[in-house]
Amino acid sequence: MDLLVNLYSRKLAELGRRVQGVEATIRVALPPEQHIIKDWVRKHFSEYWVSEVTAAMAHQPPGCLVAVVDGALVGFACYDATARGFFGPTGVDESQRGKGIGLALFYHTLEAMKAQGYAYAVVGSAGPVDFYVQAAGAMPIPSDKEDIYQGLLRLKPKAEPTA
């Protein structure tokens, strides 16, 4: 399900206040870090998300934000990767979940999108729908189970050789 977030909603300001004490540095990724971010995303998430990170890093400013704790990458969030105006993918290291880092990444990415001139953000194929609804008042976009990822090419497992 795709969700729509109003970037001029009071909910965004509330979210900003909620993430002020998060103990991670959230910032725009730098192009020389791209290989580190992609390796980390590959290890913790998926090759599909690596492709989206690549797309997000390809424009100026980069559409990828990172969360850093004690000099280590612990999370990322992208926008304008699969489509303009789309938020995601995003992820946080399992050991760092529950500390508000995901919320902080979401907030700072939405603020970056707003600064780029967007009035709304689309959360494409939102996984934790309740997370986005509670965090920023995201609203479901009606559809007939159709989205941008419909027909996405998927790798099939290699067949075992037969004797």
C-alpha cells in the first residue's frame, strides 16, 4: 500500500520535536561514501535496495541520508529513488532499532524533500503502515492493488544441477 504524507502538516513539526534527543547523527550521504552505504545495505537488507540507493545517490544533492553512531553507519533513508517524490527505502541496523533512529531518518528525509520543493511525499509499498500513520499522519492512497512495483523483475533461485 502506498501512503501520502503532507509535508506542511503540523504532524511533521511534532515529529521533529519527538526526534530531537535521538543519539545518532542524521545527515545527507556524501558521494565518496556510496560504496560503504551500498555494501552495508546489501549486507543488512537487499540487492533491490542497493539499486535504489544507487539511484538516490545519482542526483545533487544526494537523495540518501545516513544515521551514524560513534562513527558507524547504523541506518539510511532514501528519497527520489524509484520515482520522484517517493520516500524509501529506509532501514536501521537491528541492534539500533527502538531508539528512535528510524523516526529521525524519516523526519530528516521529509524535511529534505520539503526543502527541495515537495509538498507531499509518497511512501511506496509501505511496510509498517501504522509507523508512518502515527509518525506523520500518512494517509493510504486508494488503489486496486496496483503500484509502481507491479511487474518488478525478480531473480529466481538457481535450479540445482541434475545428474
